[in-house]
Amino acid sequence: MKTVICNSLQSFWDMADAEFLSGLDVHCVFPASDNLKTFLLQSCERYQIRSITFTKAFAKI
């Protein structure tokens, strides 16, 4: 299993549009609101991404 780390929202879109994320797991390490997370998770099918996870480093305590 390969996981691609996305450091920014822009890098996520660049790699997704280039079909680099197809069939892979993606871990996002940039801050993302709940709405953005939902939107990105809904893009899995369009870009054939296996799964998307998000860092908890920015989670509210």
C-alpha cells in the first residue's frame, strides 16, 4: 500500500488533476475544515483515490 502525503490543498489538486493519486491512499497534512474534508472525501471517486485521511495535528483540543 502506498500513501501519498499532501502538504497543501494546492498540491492535492495538482496531483489529483494529473491522475497521480489514482489507486493510492492520500494523507493530508494541511489544516482543513470539516466542510473541506467532506468535499475532498467526495472527490475520491472522481479521481479514483483509494482513501483520504487527515492529520490530527490541527485538531481542536
